[in-house]
Amino acid sequence: MRDRTLLRVEALELHYQTRQGAVHAVDGVSFDLHRQEALVVLGESGCGKSSLAKALMRLLPRNVHHTAGRVSLDGVDVTALPDERFRREVQWSRMALVMQASMNALNPVVRVGEQVAEPLRVLRGWPRGKALARAAEVFELVGVATDFLARYPFELSGGMRQRAVLAMALVAEPALVILDEPTSALDVLTQASIMNALKRVKRELGTSFILITHDVATSSELGDRVALMYAGQFVEVADAERFFTAPAHPYSQMLMASVPRLRQRARPEAIPGEPPSLAAPPGGCRYAERCPYRFARCAQDPPAFRLGERHRARCWLHADDAQAGGSA
Ligand SMILES: Nc1ncnc2c1ncn2[C@@H]1O[C@H](COP(=O)(O)OP(=O)(O)OP(=O)(O)O)[C@@H](O)[C@H]1O
């Protein structure tokens, strides 16, 4: 039987060089992603979500200070591949990224259909007609009428442009698509309809997704699993249902309490304080400063304790509940 695990990430690090010193944007992130599974990476602005996407895709800016860790796709360690092979065999063809605000990055003078078909021409060398025919199919899958293929980006609404960008990422049928804030610039109805289109893609093409967002409502739409990121680290990874109903980490609990609900008497709570600077992250637990349960042990860096099947929380409060196999 084929292994269910599509992606395995172990101790991934990405630090940037800045005038203030090294910024620890991704600092020891580990997780697994199964085939046809959607993992939501949730976190406040600046916690390192986009950097994680860039590290996975190896789209690194020039001021990288240090990278480390291991990324395996389909059981193959892709971190070991030289850049040229990674670009040829992995980037975009097996693992694609829809970057933040990419709907504004479509080429204004090229018809949308040509742009959606381009990955097939470049990556697979398909002739124009065949690539356009496939682009039309993917267009329909993400909810765009095929006559839009002949239009220019300025003739499309924001929602349609975002779907075109999704179609471009999906057209070569990568096993994994990373979506960085794919709907944050759109109105709620358009957001909902794009989320529905993504669910259809997941079902029909069997694609796995990593959905990056700061919005809890968006995350609950598509996510099978949730990873909560704080100051460059994953503080909790759990099944979505577990995360939304019984989160284990104090930060996850505060985050859930800060989400306004329709039938709620008590006012949603804001989380006091601010995340630490990633240029000088504190030793010990990075959330300790803001945590109401802080105790002496939090001065040491907590490992990710294993609380159940594929459930981990990086918090000393769970040291005693951790299952055999302990931290990981
Ligand atoms: N090229 C870079 N050089 C230096 N620092 C960077 C660079 N890119 C990002 N950072 C810093 O790294 C940290 C993480 O940034 P990142 O964009 O990954 O966070 P994010 O969670 O995606 O935030 P947002 O939701 O606002 O996009 C921030 O402190 C940011 O200022």
C-alpha cells in the first residue's frame, strides 16, 4: 500500500540577515501532511507563515542567513536535491505556491487563458492547443466560465483573477498546493465560493493543501488539520475538530476565545501583550510572556509533547499528559 504521507517536514529553519541581527522567521518547524489533506497554518501577522511557504518552495530572498531541516515529498528528501533539479522536478510541477496578492501579479497584456496554460507549455512542453484545452478544464473546476480564458486580467473581477491564479497553480496537477492568504483581499461571499471551489479540487484532483491564513473562519472551511504558529514555531498541531473544540496550548485557547461568535454573551477576549521580536527570540517558551499559566519551567524551551494520534502541543503544562513516545 502507498504511504499516506505526502509531505514530511523535520526541524525546518529559515533565518534572515538584517541590520538588527538574524531574524528567526522559521525556527524548528516539523509536521506531516497526508495525501488529499488540507493543513491550515494559522497565526498572527509576522509569525513566519509566508517564510515557511518560501522555505518549502525554496523561493528564498538574497538575505538568507541560514536554512536547515529536511523536507521529504513522497518519501524522497527534496532538500538534498541541487537547486536546478529541485526547480525542474519539484517546484511548480509537484509542489506549487499561490503567493499573497498574486492575483495582482498577472501579466496585464497577456490573455488569462494563455497565462493559465503556460505552466503546461513550460514544464511539460505541451503544444498551445492542448495546454489551452486543459486550462479550460481547470478553469471550470475552479468556477470560471471558459469564455473568460480569452479576456485580459483587467476585464476580470478580483474573485475571478484569484480563481485564475489558482487555476495556474493547479493546471500541472501538483500533489501539493500552498495557498498564502488566498482570499484575504476578497469579500466574504467571494471568499466562501473560492473555498467551495478548493474543496471541489481537493475531492476531484486529490490535491493536498497547506492553507496559510490569520483568519480562523477561513481556516475552518477547508482545514482537516490546523497548525498554530507563534514566533517562528508551531505551538500546536491537531485535527481541525480537536483544535476548534478542545485546543491544548494556552495560546490556541486564547486565540479561540478571541473569535467573536454570534450567540455569545461574554465579549471576545483580546490577547494581552505582543509576540516577541524574531531578531532576539527569548530563551524558553516564546509565549510565556503573554501566558496566564506561566510557571518556573517555562524558562526552558518546551519540546512538542505528543498528546494523541497526530496531536502535539509545545507547552510544559502537557508534560505529564504526553503519551508514550513523548515529545517529538
Ligand atoms: N526578506 C526578509 N528579510 C528580513 N526579514 C524578513 C524578510 N521577510 C520576512 N521577514 C521577517 O520575518 C518575520 C516573519 O515574516 P513572514 O512574512 O514570514 O510572516 P507572516 O506570518 O507571513 O506575516 P503576514 O501574515 O503579515 O504576511 C517578520 O518579522 C518579518 O518582518
